[in-house]
Amino acid sequence: MFSEGKWFNPGGAGFDTELIGNSVWLDGSSDGLTKPSSEFDAEDGKEFTLGTWFQLTEFGVTGALFCAGNGSGVYTSLRHSNDNKIYFQTEAGSYILKTVAVYRDTGWYHILVSVDTTQSTNTDRVKLYINGIEATLTGTYPALNHAYDFNLASVHEVGDSYENGAFEGYLAQSFMIGTKSIQRDFAITDFLDSFSFSSGSQFGPKEHSEIKTLVDSGSDNSFLLQYENSSALGTDSSTNTNTFTATSMAGANQSSNTPSLVYPKISNIGTPSGDAAASYTMGLGSNRMVYSGGNQTYKGLISTQLIKPDDSPIYWEYYLESGSVGGTSGGRTSVGLCVPHFNVGNGNGFAGAGGNNPSNLRGVIYDNGSQGSTTADTLVPVGGVQNLAYEPSTGKIWFGVNGTWNNGSESASTTLNPSGHDYQATVQDYVFFMAAGRSTDIGVINFGDNPTFSGNETAGTNADENGHGLFAYAVPSGFLAPNSANVEPQTIQGVDGFITTLATEANIVSAVATARGDWSSAYVDILKNRSSIETWLYRFGDDSSNEFTAPVGSYPSYSATYQSTSSLSGTDNWLGYSIRIGADYLTAAGSASHSNGAATTVTHNLGTSRYCVLLFERGSSKDVWFHHPDFASGSLLKFVKDEALAASTQITTIGANSFQIGSGAATATYSYLVFADGGIAAMGTHIGNGVVNGPYISMPHSSGLFARRSGGTRNFWSNNAEAPGYNENATYTRFNSLQAEGTTSLKIDMLAGAIKIRDAYADQNTSGETYYWFSFGELSGGGESLPPIFGR
């Protein structure tokens, strides 16, 4: 559990969602902020600190966060490049440093570069931190006393560069501190807060006033851009008044989407299941969708935020900028919700039977290919606004146009009628989506952070009852903007009940025990040699003198064996997963004696039927049975074999508080592990699209362990967030293999609240094939007391 039940800063208060009030978005073309060289003092360029929060809306393109120089090939820049790495460099070919890690998450990142070239050790002269962690850099460090172009009488740019191009994304709390650095004057904790819980801590934003104090302590060249003045976005809030000129930017570029109050984004990497989302682009702050291909059915992109059944009722708006039909007849567009695994490759896109997707398509309600009521008065015209409201706990959804609600069988009105919903969908997890079928169909979304609809209209002034968001029309009573403050946070974070540990063989057991701390015997440990061909070890805390080893035997007839605890003493690198057992974590584990011929009920009392089961038979060379809630009824997989999903009676009668070991199972004692959706674990499906730009898999947390396989004759793959990193995570193991870690395929990105498939390898992304996954989380965040989860 969290200390005192929630995140807290050292002063003991809950997270402040208003720490950073504004950001700006830049479109990657001509947007930027500039200040001429004549307005900077000629200092030495040897010592300075650059910092900002940034959120990417496009990936694989080059854009500068900061740049300084004279405009004729002499420059220094900090940029996110087309290889998705961060570069700090002078003019081409000189002192180029870049990160080893790749950064292509949709979540907010904090970056800080501290320079002091008077340091005697060259690697101490430039320090680069992402999210408070010093990044590993490769390249050439500067010579002793090298003068960079920052903190000199040179042109300074924010979000743009005459050498490296303009940045595409959001910036917040951007600053330079002249003649001061972490090497001499600061600590990284001066720029980021720490929020603590029982198993660790999480960084978070500092209040502007605290950053202002640091900036004011620097030289006269120092500046702090808060973007709070919509008519002068480059206003410097430090005492130096080093105000920048905003180019090709206006009040519409200002946003309330910030690191302390995150709004959803329908993303350029939001590729839905079963489709490549070719030629769909989100621009202008990831708010405006354009399709550039030939005429087709209703396809598009999905959002980065998961809407859970226990979230508050939400309201959002959709603006039709241009329509292929025209005028009051609108366009060939669709907007609404869909399950995260909606299969857009069904032949009819979001109008087809790809899963539940309560949505409005030209005034017709669609859900899983079925048409509901034809409500012509909810067809949005060109230049009009589609109003949408959704109640997650009941599945009720309402549609309106230009502030008038259809209200289902009740009378249309400018007031939403709670009894007059237009449709009631299945209660489950959903994401937002936008779809279009023609290149002239252009839609703009407003979740409350885009009140001008990307500059198309005068900014709306209607906030929700919590004071969040700005909308064109009044927010219905009881409905809220779908931002991070208004979601219902999980009371348990994954890191409270799931830990990944890396150590050498001789130390892995003690290292895992240290990481578990006070978990007593209520745990399951899963251990694996990363360096060599060797079995997995499964250790149940209530049976600590014994373990299961799997797989054993010869391929393809792998199985598991129950035996005494192995002695580990080598020097190989090992991996350990620890899963905490208890109702708070929606996990259960134990043993049950079973006799063939009659079913045995195993009670877990988790209160949900949406869970996975691993069932181990104690003995030599036995199968390990795996149940996933999305398997067809009566079908199971053998966890340590690559056999296809098949009918089985080993695990039966899945109930909210129990399951049964089937009557056909052999007489034996069985050990079991149960983990349910919504605790420290999540689970679901995705459908492959067969391309490198694979599906975006939404989940309620940042994953610490992601495992998946199809129902066919495939391997059971897993990636973890500790070895070697999040993006690009190509270090994988197989639960049904003795092999050591591999690094040559199965590339994924482990993102803030999602997994992005990054290759077309058959075992995880064959076009049209269904893959079953589970994930153990690290952080989920959100709500008024928890920070959002940030970019990885």
C-alpha cells in the first residue's frame, strides 16, 4: 500500500495538479520562440543549465528543444532526433553527444542538461538527465574550457533551430540558468519533487515559484518561460525579463495539458489492432486528424488514455473542420469509444464488427458493426461540434450537436437528460478514437485542453464542476473533463506488489528477499538465468522448501517438475520477479489436493471472474495449465509448451470467487497462482497487423512485465522494464523455453500506460492473429492525490 494510503511529498500533502499551469504546442514547421543576440550579454558559454518538460506528438523526426548560435553554421542545440534519441551538440561534426536510450513515449518527459566545461574530467563537463535519472551518453565530450553558444551574446531559440528544425510537441516550464550548474551549484532534486510510497518513490514537477528562484539566482542571461500569457507566449517570468518572440504561434498554441494535469491524446502511435493506420496523422498538438490516402472505409487512430469502469462520467467535444459530403451533411467521419483491442482490420473499419465501439457515424450509433438508432439530429455539420458524454459505470452514452442533446427517447434539449441516454454499451475498458474515410474529412478533438479547436473557433469558456477544461458548450452536470485529475486512481500501484530484481546467480535469492521486504510468506518468486540456457524456477512463499522447474525435458515435449529448492551459486546474470499475494493486490496463491473423478473447488475470494490462473501439478514432468479470461470458454494453454489453445477440463467453472480443478485432472496436489485484472496486473488481447508500426496496447499502468502469446502454436514471450530498458526493449525471455535472454527480435516499447509493438515478428504480430497478454504494473498514477505517469 501507499504510505498513509496515497502519494505524498516530504511535507505530507497530496499531489498538486496545478503545479504547472500551462504549456504550448508547436507544430514542427515554423512554430518557435526566439530572442536576438543583441539582447544577451557576452558571458563565457562555459557554464549553464537548460531544462524543460516536453511531450512528443510526432516520432522519428528531428526537432530542437533549445538552440543558440549566430545563424551561419555556428550553433549549439539540444534536440530530439529522427532516431528518437536526445542529442546535445555543436555544429555538425563537433562535440556531438547522444543518449543510448530511445525516447518515443506519449507521456511527458523532464529533461535537464548541465554544462561546466571547466571540469577537469571530460565526462563531467556535460550531464544530461531524463526524468531525474542521468542518461548514458555516447560521442565526443567538449574540450576543457570549451565555450558553447548558450549564455553568450548569440541568438537563443526555444522549440526551434535554424540548424535542426522545429520541435513537434508540447513544452512546459522551459528555462536556462546562466553561470550555474549541477556540477557546482545544484542537485537534480532542486528541479524535480519526489513522491514516496512503500516500495520506492516517483519524481514529479516542481512549482514554478521554486524553479523561478533557481533561475533568478543565475546570470542576467537566464530565463524562465511559463507560457501563461496567451497573447505573449514568450514572456519571461524571471527577474531578468528576457522575453522571447513567438513565431507563427498564437493563443491557440497555449494549452492546459501539462505535466501536472495530463489530458488524453489521440496519438500518431495510437495504431489500433488489426490495421496499420496508414496515412493518418494527428497534428497541431495531437488534436487535429488528417487522412492523406485514397477513399476507404472508416479507419483512424486511438487514444493514449484508458477509460476504466470506475472513472467519473466524462464529457468531450469533436469539431468537423472539413467534410467530404459538405455543409450540413458533414463528412465521412466517426468519433466515440472503442475497446482497446478493437480490430479495425475487420473489413469495415470502425463501422465493422471489430469489438465494442459505442460511437456516432454520420448520425448513426454503431457498436461492433451493429447500427443503433438513426438520429439525424446528431449528424455533425461542417463547422459544427459533436457533444459526447459517457458514464463508465453504466455504459450509457449521449450524443448532441452544437450544445443540443438528442436525449434518446426523451425530448432533445440543451440540458442532458440522465434518463435519456442514446445508447447503453457493455461496461468495460475503453479508449477514445477518431476515424475518417476521405482526405477532405478533417476532425479536431477537444478533451478540455483545446478550446479553440486548433484555432478554428473562439476559445470556449465552459469548465467542468472541478474547474478543469474549457469547452465550447456547457459541461453536463456530473460530467468531467477526462484529464488525469478526474480519473479514479488505483488504490494499489503495481510497484507495491510486483518487483523485478536483477542480480548474479549467487546473490539473486537474497536480492529478491531484500526487495520483498516485509511480504512474509505471501509471495511467489519466479527466477531465471539471463545468461545461459536454464530452466525457470517458481517458488511459492507458503512452500518455501520446494520449487517448480520449467521447462524440463526435450523440445517440444516440455513440462515442469516439482523438486527441492535449487542451490544457486554461480556468476551468471539472473532475473527475479516477485508477486505479492493478497486481496489488496487481487492475487491469490496456495495449494489444493485433488482426486480424479470429481471437481475440486479452489476459493480465492478476489471478487471478479476476470483473472489468469497458473496451475502446477506436483510431480515429475507435468504440464502447467494456463487460463486467460479472454480464451474461448473451455479452452486452455499449456504454459511451458508451444501447443495451440485447446479444449481442456483442467481448470473449469471460473467464478468471481473461485475456480475448479476439473474432474478429469489427475489425482495430485496442485499449486496455483491467480492474478486478476485491476490489481497489480492487467490482461487483454490485441490483433496483429503484420507491420513494424504495430498495435498500441492500452493498459492502466506502466508495465514492469509484459507477456504474450497467440492461441496458435507459438512461444510465450516476456519483456521486463529493467533489462535493458524501456524503449526500444528488445530483451526478451520465453516462459516455454530454456533459452537465455534474446535481443534480436520482438522489439516493443514499454510506455506510460501502454505497450507499442515495434516489429512484425510472427510470434507477436502476425496480421489478423489474436494475441493474449498479461502485464504486471509498476505505476498507474492519476487522480487528485497521485502524479500522472510520465514518459519512459
